[in-house]
Amino acid sequence: MEHAAEDLRAAGLRVTRPRLAVLAEVAAHPHADVETIATGARARLGSLSTQAVYDVLHALTAADLLRHIEPAGSPARFELARGDNHHHLVCRACHDVVDVPCATGEAPCLQASDDAGYLIDEAEVTYWGLCPACLAATATTAAAGATARAAAAPPPRHRAGESDPRITTP
């Protein structure tokens, strides 16, 4: 974030330590929630109120220096505004968020079947699924569960007069 001060000035904002700290935290932790940003900014500055963090996030978002995203069921998250029209992948298990390029390459990315007279300039697309780590953990858990169920299964039944296949005679 070596250009943070210039970015703030270009957006018509004063350069302050809280604004620089919040920008640095968002740059270091893309898609961070307010709590994560506040904790990091406090570590950089020594102290900073939660209200000050919200005020800074609001000012930086209004100045188009930050982008606010809020996937369903998730707290508000923030990333640097890059103007690149990207979308997001969200893991249903761990809630990790990653960027993916626009589906069509240019805004608004999707065309509404009926625009109701609106001039549409943007569409937010969120893809949901399992990240590679959670998918691997799910597969491992499923395999372990299948093994445990097989080990706990009752022994196979045998008919009267047949020998139990689990017992061997010399």
C-alpha cells in the first residue's frame, strides 16, 4: 500500500493514521470482516475505537477506495476497489471468499430479461461451493465414516448347519 496516501488525496480525503491502517489491513487481508480489520488496525496504531473503524470503512467505500461485499449469511466484508469487475467464490463450509474473473469479461456481466426501465451497470455474482481444503476434508471424513460403519457392522449371519466363516478349524 505504498500509494495509499496518494489514493486518499486523489479521492479528496485527508490522510490520517486510521485510514492508512485500515487500508493496509484490507490490502493484507482481502475479504476481511470488520472485526479482523479492527484487530489489525489496532495492532498497527495501539488503539482505535470500533466506531472509528466503521467510520473509516464507510468513508473509504463512499470514495470508491474499498468495495463492500456481503455474501448471504456472512458479515460485511471489504476488499480494495480495483475496478476490475470480478466476482466471488464462497465456501459453504469455512466461508473463505476468493475472487474469480467476470463470467463474460465486462460489466454488467449479466443481462436482465426485463430491465424495468433501469440502466443496469453492474451485476454481483457469487458462486457457492466447497473450497479444495473443505472438499478434501469432507472426502476424508466420508471415507473414515464408511470405514467406521463397516467395522461396527454386525457380523454376517450364517444358516443353521453351516460353519461360521469367521471361525477357522485346524
